[in-house]
Amino acid sequence: MTEVGPDGRLDAASVDDALAAFESEGLDGYNEAYLDEHTKREVRRAILKAIAIPGHQVPFASREMPLARGWGTGGIQASLSLLGPDDVFKVIDQGSDESVNAANIRRLARTTARVETTTDTTAATVIQTRHRIPEEVVTDEQVLVLQVPVTDALRRVDGSDDRNRRRHAHGDYSKMWVALYENVVEWGEIDIAARYPVMVNGRYLMDPSPVPRWDVPKLDDADTLFLFAAGREARIYAVPPHTAVEPLAFEDRPFRVERFPADGCAECGSADTYLTEIETDAGERRFVCNDESFCEKRSRDPDLPKDHHLDRSGVAWGPGTTDGGGPT
């Protein structure tokens, strides 16, 4: 206990003891994994319900977190509710492990949940991501938690959540089809860069978070569990393993992923990964892999497949992995 001397000043030894109390590996006084047990149980119940009804938005009582809403509070609550002592945690922000947001979330989990963290996709058991699905195949021993800013795909065509909930209840997605038709008329194809609407299990229209079109095929019949969590809107939804996920498209205007230069990534040469256009200090514009972790591996081994860590080979995981061809 800090003691006050006769002169009214704090005892120096007591101050040193007080400061030393904050220099622990965890945050003494906080619950394990930051959230209280009641909150974690509620989030887990919402996750179980979301898994039971693929694509359906399940409400939960989103809590205040030590960062602003819109910076991944829903994903953090889902991740912290799932993390156990044997888990390994990875955080991706737009393909990067080293952004400020990714580093801070990783530090929060390491400090409060006392879990091991990593930047290697294949070593993680729980992966939290903002706007990307890793290029390496995610397995049935991993959980992918996606941060979601907007939960409802129908909000593109109608801002009323009440009307949109009725549409989901009746399976009435005609307004979305009309919007896609208008998009084709204007651009000649469905020109949606991110948040491409998908039908889950033949029943619910789902917003797959602002992942690029490149990542949408990875949701279909995957081995892993995908969880989508929105803290600001207090909603959780899920795509369980081996669930059908079909992007909306017309017979004469099929779904297409992004097209990139044939020479691939300027760093590792990959022609089967999602590329980002960057500008160098010299003013040169070039395309590089968005997934920095996998790009580093490909730089060391240009022939490294996306399923290199699996016992089986030829796993269809995004464009260019089924027949060896590049994106179309």
C-alpha cells in the first residue's frame, strides 16, 4: 500500500512498489481475455445460433471495447470469446500483419488472454481479419473471424432494416436482382468491387464483409468455420464448414473475379493471388500481393502452392488453384 510521509509526500519505496504492480505480463484486475464471463457466454451462444442458421444475422449485446466502434470491436469480441490457453492468434488488416490496428489487436489478445500470437497463417488456430481471406488454404482446425462494418447486403438497395428483415424472412430478394440488372445495363457486367452479395445454403442473402470478389469463391464448401461479427450493429452471422455459398449472377453474365496483369506480383511473381497496386518512392506503379505473409513465402519459394501445409494437394482455394491457370 502506498504510504504518505510526515511531510505529506508519497514514500519513494511505496511509489516504486505501485509502479512495479503494473509491470506484469497480464492486466491484473481485468478478467481473462478482457471480457467478463457473462459476455463471453452470450457471444458464444450467438455464434452457435449463427452456425445453426447459416447466413442469418443473430443479434447480441455488443460491449464497449478499448477502441472506437468501426475498428473491429465485433471481431475482437468474437475472437476473445473463443480464444483458449492453447490457441494461436493471428490478425490481418487488409492483408497486412503489421498495420497499427492489427498490431494493437494482437497485443490486446496476447496481454489479456495470454495466448501465443503469430503472423503465419498456417500456425494460427484463430484468425481475425479485416477485408481479406488469406491466400493459403484455411483448414478445419482453424476459425476465421471477419470484421464487418455493414451486416446486411440488402442495405445496398433499401436503407430500411425493418423492410429488409421482412425480405429475409420471406426470402424475397427481387430488389437485389433488379439492382444487379441495372448494374449490368450500366457497366456491361456486375461491377461490385467488394461486399459482393452471396446466397448461403440456398436460403439467406449474405454480405461477406468488404472482402474483394477474389475471396468470395473461398467461402464455398470450405473446411473452416467463417464467423462475421459487427460490433457497431451488434450482429453475428456465420458460414459453417462445407456450406454452399453462391455469388448472385445471371446466366449470361457469370460471376467474375478481378483481373490482374499476366506477369503477376512484382515481388514474388505470383499469378494466382490477389494483387494490390502500389506506388513506389520513385513514382513507379506496380502490382504486389496483398497477403504480405504469403508473398514472403513465395519470394523464398516461387513454386510454393497454397495448400503446401496440407497432406492432400490440389485443393480448390480461390482463382487459379484448380487448373493451374491464372485469373480470368
